[in-house]
Amino acid sequence: MISPPSFAYVADLLRRETAMLCEPGKEYLVEARLLPLARSAGQPDVDSYVALLGRDPSERAKAIDALTINETSWFRDLAPYQAFTEAMLPPLLEARAHVKHLEIWSAACSSGQEAYSLTMLLKEHLPPGWTARIHATDVSTSMLERVRAGRYSQVEMNRGMPAQRLVTWFTRAGNEWEVSPELRSMVTTQHLNLAAPFPPMPVFDIVFLRNVLIYFDMDTKRDILRRVSSRISPDGYLLLGSSETTLDLDDAWTREAAGRVWMHRPRGASPAVTTSPASTTVRATAGVAQSTAPALSQTGA
Ligand SMILES: C[S@@+](CC[C@H](N)C(=O)[O-])C[C@H]1O[C@@H](n2cnc3c(N)ncnc32)[C@H](O)[C@@H]1O
């Protein structure tokens, strides 16, 4: 097992480079993730590999990549995607009628399932003549490569991809499924560390910042939310993960219910079309409800 000084070094490195917390008790995880890298670097064990990290920046980058948690799935949690099509798109389509374009940020996009799920909904819901761009960012360069490749294993496809959308938007590529060039052309990628100053970026209509704040301490969460608020249009929306909130963190936001999720909006924004939880009860509309259907095994795809 990794020694306490090596674990402390790795935890400190991860915190400095990504702001992710790696607390005592996670030794087994660090060991499991670094052991394959130690072997391929010709090191006898994880402690020797950690010693190498101090001298080798390229190994450091690989180690950070291996230690980030990339758990994701298609249409993850469903309700945010229902809020996207039912509560956010209608007022934005009205408000952006003069430009007929939407800018969306998938911050901490992991391997791209969130970004490509959004492109499918946009293809289904944008009126003719409209365009949209998904800006997919992550601190992990290997995850960004995966977004650009747009290829997913059968196991990954089984996690939330409805059969109809699989048939429409993917082709077989050996053992994998490849997302269509049409959807790929809607997604741009950029390396971005949420815990560091943001590079120049557009102002976004919608930001998905889901299942990443949980890894940071309070001050980092506060700082990220403050900087994200400066990248959202005054009538735009922010969606967080189901266990994440702006409450007690930043009073620059207001919250509006959309079914089972909260849409966060810059304070002072014009109200969305649907604001009361009662009027936004989740409805199983054709748009998103399909994704609840078990996908691949039923089609034989
Ligand atoms: C659990 S995944 C969430 C993926 C997706 N948003 C979702 O909800 O399914 C967390 C992602 O956050 C990324 N991440 C961790 N720290 C980050 C940071 N400081 N800046 C940007 N991305 C970060 C990880 O690389 C990983 O891809």
C-alpha cells in the first residue's frame, strides 16, 4: 500500500493542480490508479513512482489524469435534460430570436456524454435555421481526447442511451459506437481548470456544471461559482449536479424549480417562463422521456 508521505504528496499535487480534495481513506484508490502507471514507467511500486513524479512533469500530468474521477452517463439523472428542453429552451428561443444561436458550456465534461446528450436534444428541439455550440471543457486531457474521438464502448452506450437515438446518431466502429459528424461539429473542446482563472470564452446561455463541485472545498466552490456567474448571460441558466447547490455559497444566484431540479440564474435575471414547482412538474414528454427506456438489449443493437 502507498506510504503516508507518498499519499500526502499525491493529495497535495492533486489539490494544487485541480483543487480536488483527496482525503485520508482514499489510499486504496490512489494505489489502484497509480499502479498501472508505475508499471509502465518501469517502477517497482507506487512509492518509487511517486518519487519520480517530483522529477518528471509528463508523468505528473499522467498521474493527475489518472486520479480525476470521470464517472458520467448519457442523459444523466434525466431531470436536468427535461428542464433543458421544457424550461430553459422555450424562453431562450424567444430571447435569442434575433441571433438564432445558443452557446452552451459543458464544464467538467468528462468523456463527453453530457455534451453529446445536449446536441441530440438541440437537434430535436431547435427550430429550422438555428445553430448551437457546446463548449466542452475539462482538466483531463485524456477525457478531452475522448470527446474529440466521439467513440464509446457498448457498456458506455448501455448507460442511458435510448435505442432510437443510438440508431439515429451513431454508427458502429469495430467494437465501439461513433457519434455522427453532424453532432461532433456542434462540440468544441478546450482544456480548462475550473480552479484557475478562465481563459477567454464566450458568454453562455446555459452552463452545465454538474458533479464536479462536490470534489472541492467551500472556498474553491465559492470562487468557481463567482467566476462562472461572470460567464453566463443575464438571462441564462446554470445547472448543477443533484447533490450540489449555490445555497450558502454565493448570493449572486437565484433558484427556480423545474420539475425535480433547480435552475440557477444570475440574480436580477428576467424570470423564466415557468417558475413555480407546481407548474413545472416533470412530464414525460417525447423529448427526454425516451431516454428512460432500456436501450440496447431490446433492439439487439
Ligand atoms: C464526475 S465527472 C462529471 C462529468 C459530467 N459533468 C457529469 O455530470 O456526468 C467530473 C469531471 O470533473 C473533471 N474535473 C475535476 N477537477 C476539475 C477541475 N479543477 N477543472 C475542470 N474539470 C475538473 C474531471 O476530470 C471529470 O471529468
